[in-house]
Amino acid sequence: MRTYEPSSIERKWQSIWEKRGVFKVSTDPTKPKYYVLEMFPYPSGKIHMGHVRNYTLGDIVARVKRMKGYNVLHPMGWDAFGLPAENAALKHGVHPAKWTHSNIEHMKAQLKKLGFSYDWEREFATCDPEYYRFEQRFFIELYERGLAYKKQSLVNWCESCQTVLANEQVEEGKCWRCGEVVTTKEMEGWFLRITQYAEELLEDLNKLAGFWPEKVLVMQRNWIGKSEGAEIEFFIPDLGKTLTVFTTRPDTLFGVTYLALSPEHPLAVEIAHQKGFENRLLDFREKVRRERKNIEEGLAEKEGFFLDTHAIHPLTKEAIPLYTANFVLMEYGTGAIMCVPAHDQRDFEFARKYGLPIKVVIQPQEEPLSPETMESAYEGPGLMVNSGEFTGLSNEDGKKGVTEKLSSLGLGRKKITYRLRDWGVSRQRYWGCPIPMIYCETCGVVPEKLENLPVRLPLDAQIDPRGRSPLPELREFVDTTCPKCGGRGRRETDTFDTFVESSWYFARFTCPHSPEPLNKEDVSYWLPVDQYIGGIEHAILHLLYARFFTKALRDLGYLDLDEPFKRLLTQGMVIKETYRCPRHGWIYPEEVSDDGSCLRDNCGEKVVIGKPEKMSKSKCNVVDPDVMIEKYGADTVRLFIAFAAPPEKDLEWSDHGIEGAHRFLRRVYNLVEEYADTLANLEYREEDLTGLSDSARKLRRKLHQMIKKVHQDFEERMHFNTGIARIMEFLNYLQDSLKEMDLGEEKNLRLLKEVFEKLILCLSPVCPHICEELWERIGKKTLVAEESFPDWIEELTKEEVINLVVQINGKVRDQVEVPSGIGKEEAWEIVSGLPKIQKYLDNKTIKNVVFVQDRLINIVVT
């Protein structure tokens, strides 16, 4: 009997799939399509277990859908430009291009070892000129539509990475990529006008409800941040200028006791310059930036200081003090707010801290509010008080009345605002797509001619080890001709934010070899992506940008859809416990002895075992996929990944778990191998499987029940872990049944052939290599990868006999075996004769009999 040798089996079938082009796909309107896509990786050098989980989940979906008759598009490529690749290349002292392409080659080999069903003929890297030439074209067309523009702005600057960062790329005041503290800087840069789509981006989230995780929808709604209210103008005599604030509560205008500005607000900067405390404001601004996440989550203490300036209240004409405060964001509204401590909790806390007045202007119907005794702000509804001509109105009527009054005086207006800001796409780094714009002294800013695209990134540039872009000093790149007048021109030396590339790659996968940016027939057939899979960390950045880009490309005439991804699965992280030595810090699991002491350098110190955390090299709790594949095989890794946790939950790595998965596959292999030669030339038809013994009939019923449940778990619910559990349960039942079956009977052998065929097909989306091998061993000449998912016979999924629960007044009193599908009258005849039940019915009046077929009967008595 042959033994299970994963490495040779997996190499064999991967080679066959590739030679036969099994996963190659083309547009075919005669077939139903299914487009499954996992977020593509940046070529970091090695795939990690997070990648393996993401891609395994996607591959199971792709294989199941292919077996269900869909024309499946399942592509893979590389998010190759940007800071991650450039920083890694600099660290290793190689050119980013060489680093990137070397990593792609290595990672592609790793992915192929796992047997993923990708159509590799569609592969591309975003650093390919044939890819980014079309990105440059899109940008030019957006520019011509007024959707791309350049402006001076206060930007997030990472000194370590030597580049601008979008707000979304600043995490707790630090760079999302290198972790260094981010500062602010005045710079010119290119922007995409995502704000023009704010309302549509918000409204279309409703189309995704039920198909995307609610958490992602909430995060996007909050990031877009729609607010309805009023803009109100406060005149500042010291500056001779007007400060505009936005508020959702114009009804509380008479309760304003101070105004608060973001430390980034231009008027705050001007006041600081005039009053001589520029350094204090700058220090405060940087402190706010560092603490931004805590501030946004309401965890930071309210802080600020008086700007030594007052503004004039538009209606009462009172002098209102101006403060700068850490809870006012420049990105929201106008970057300035009116503060009403009695009716806003943030304002209340700040006022109490700095001894500012509190004025009640909304009284609830219950106990009247008194500023002296208030312990928190009252933010609910009520009647307006201390509000001049509006006193006595409900606060809802007051919102409208106050806004109309301000509008009539030219001091305010109704306003809808969004937290969302335009997307700054300029990066001062080398390894990115060149922005295709030219500066001409005569013509100004001019886009490159479309026929001259791509503007190629020069690959012979000498890379500055500090990260500074060499492009501004590269005369052969910078010096060019103006496309408009033919005079001397200067190229833009900024490159695109890497998120631009990933905002449309899914569309290019539908037509990667087209001479046009997007082929209409292909994108119309394949898009939207039916199932998108990736981490929750991309909820705002990538997913919001991709949604925006889809709408923009629609308006440019390239697409005819509103949303790029029909369904979204955000898989959980792969986590593992950590090990920390008092002397050596984080250590690897293999450096811990059986008694829990550190083995490194014969240390002997007691190791502290920490809670499971996301796998990371810095904490030494990583597991190398290559090591696992070599030790157990790709199918075992795939099986453990799919079985250990539901897709959306975190998966805790377990050495015992992966060993258990391997034992299961070995059991499957050995069982089929034991009978393979006997079954290889045996076929069966449905009529061959009649007249079976009771045990054989029960086995066949269990088989068809398993097929139905696995289908539901794999295709309908994406509960791969429970589907695998059903396969495992069936294997246990099968092995027990074989002990009792007479395999000398040909009928039973034919049944066993059906069992093995359908068991192999059910397991194949998860463990394709072993299933191809076993399929061949039982005499099949086709490929499992080209087979259909097994059908089940509905009648066989129903039990012949079931346990009927018997209740008296809702309490379980007995249970009895009855034929499946029995009716109420027949069930009552059986139940009423049960001795245990009769004693509960003696001297009782039966008021009702509730019957649920194949489940229970409840007798209501008094």
C-alpha cells in the first residue's frame, strides 16, 4: 500500500494544473461568472501566515464556485510601488526595482507551492509601465474634468520616510509605515477631489448593507462624516477678519461662552504671530498630532490655551474669547467651533478645566438646569431660554429660526459638511508612478500628451540611502518639452501615493493585456468583484479610495457600475502566544524548554508566556509557511487554516492543531488507498444502489446529509470550519460502518465507490492535491479541479427514524423513535400510549396539542 507523501503529490498536481492551463479563464457571456479576489500583496520578500489565510479562504471560494458551474476569475498580482518596497530596499542596500522583482519571483513560487487556483496569465505588478501608463491617463482625464488639482496645504510630513502622508496614514501621531513621529509642513501637492463624491459614497453604503461587514460600513460612514447644520460668522476686531464656524446646533447660539480653533487653523497661526506665541502654538500642534487617535476616540483630556483675542457674537454683540483646543479638527467643518458648555460635553469639560462661563439656553421639561449645579452637559431636546426673540421655541424650531435670522443678516447660512477631505496623492519619493504633469514658464501646468505615456520612472537613478528622491536632481528626467507650446518644460518630480495603484487594479485584472485601459466587454462581464477578501485595516484607506475611483472611472466612461465589490469578507488575524525571557526579551517557541525555561545561551530563566497576539517578527511569534509546507504539506496547512476558526474571527495558531489536521489527511489517504485497487475499475449507477442492507442504507444517508451540509457551509454561508467538521464526522462514521459492512457484496463495493468519490469532491476545495491523487487512485481519468460539486438526493438527507421529543406544558417528559415525516394524528396515537406520558394525562383536560414535524409534540393540559 502506498504511503502519503505530500511533497511529491503536491508537486505532481501543481505541474499538471499548470501544463493543462486548468485555471486559465476568459470572458464568456454564455456562462455565469464569479469574480473572487483577495487583496494583492506588496512584495515584501516572503509571504506570512496572514497571507496564507487570506489566500486560502479565497481559493476555497474559487474552487467551490468553479465546481458549481461558474466561470471563475481568480487572479493574482503585486502592489509593487510605494514606501514599503522602497524602505525595505534601502535597508538592504539594493535598488527598489531589483528588490521588488526578486521578491515577486520568490513570493510567486511560495504561492504556487500552496496550490492556489490563480490564472497566472493575468499577473501584473503595479510598477510595470504597461500598468501605470493607464493610471497616468486616468489622472490626466481627471485633471481635465477638474477632479485633480494642485494646491498649497498643511500636510503630514514623515522626516524618516521623507514624504507626505494622508491623514489616514497617520496612526497615533506616527507614520503608518515606519512608526516615526509625524510633523506638519506647508507644501504644494496634487489632490483628487474625492469630496465631490462624498454624498454618493455615503448613500451607496446602503447598497452594501448585508453584503459588507457592518463594522466596515460604520467606519466609512464616520470617516465621511456628514453633518447638517449652519455656518456662522464671528468678526475678530484685532484681525479685521471673520471667523466662520460650523455647528449642528444653531439653536444653542445664545449659549456660546467661548470659541475654539484647531491649532492648525490659519487664523490661529496669524493670531499667534501677531501676539508673539508662535512656538507655543507649534508645540501644541505637534502634541495634538501625536495624540490624535486618543483625541478622536475621546480618550484624551481636553486641553488648549487662550489666544488673547476676542470675537464678536453675531446676534448679542458680546465679546467672545478665542481658544485653541485639542478636540477641534481642521479636517472637520471649518476647523473652528462655537462652544456651548451647557449643551456639549466636550465644551463642558474644557470650560470647567479653564474656568469659563456656562450658560443654559435649552431647558428640559423635567427639572430646570442650573449652571452652578450641573455635573455634565445637557444635550437633549427642550425649550429655548435666554435666547432673545427665540425664547420659548422648541429647540428644533429654534435651529431653523436662528439659521434664517443669521442668513437674513448675512452672518450665517444653512450648511451640510463632511469630515472627508480631498485625497492628497503627491509623494516625495522615488519608487512610485510619476505624476504626468509638466511645468512651462509660458503655459503654466500642462498634462503630458496621452500618446507620450507612460512617463517612465528612470530605473538608472542613484538612490539616496536617506530616502530622499533622486528625481529632482535627475536632469534627463526633469528637463522636457512643453506638450502645448514646444518650449522648455520641467517634469513633476512627485510620484503617486501607492493607494492610487490599488484603487483600480481589480478592474485591470479583467483585461490585463488590453491595449486600452479597460476593455468594455471584459469589465462589463466580470465586474463587480463578487467576493473580495482582505483585512479590516483597509476599511477606510483602500476600500474608500477604490469605491471613489470606481465612481470616477464610471464618470469618465470606462465603467458602468457604482460599486467595485459586491461582497466583502474581512478575515481575522493569525495570532500566536508570545514568549518573553527576563534577560533576552522576546524569544522563539523552540527556545523554550518543556519546563518553561529559556534555552537561549543556556539562560535557564523562567519564560513568561503572553496572551496570543498578531504574528510579528519583532515578538518572535511567527510561523514560517515554508517550514510548515515542507513538514506537513500544503494541504495540511490549508486544512488547518480553514478549520481552526470561522473566517471572520482571529485564528490562534496551534502546533497540536496542525498536527491533528495532518493526521486527518493521513487517515483519509490510508482509507482510500486500502480499497483503491479494488474500486479502480468499478462503476456504479443509481439503480445499483437499491436493496441495500440497513447499515449500508444508513451510511448512504449519512453521505448525502454530509454533502448537503457541506454545500450549505461552503457555498452559501462560507462557514468553512463547520463544513470541514461535517466531513470529519462523516469519516469517523464511515470507518465505523466499514467494520460491519460485507465488502464481499458487490453492491456494498459500488456504494463505497460512491462514498469515496463524493467524499473526495467535498474535501477538494480545501485540500486539492491529496484529492486529485486519490481521485486518480480510484480509477478516475478526469481532474477533480474540473469536476462538479457532488449532488445530493434530497430524500436521502431525511432520517428514516427520528427521536420525537414529548413535552407536557412545555417540559420534556419523554422521547420516542418514530418514522421520519410522521403526521400529527399518527404521532398522537403513539405518544398517548406511552406509560410515562399517560400518568401526566390522568385526570387532566387536554387543551391543545402542538406538533412540530420531526421535532416535538407538546401536550397542553389543565
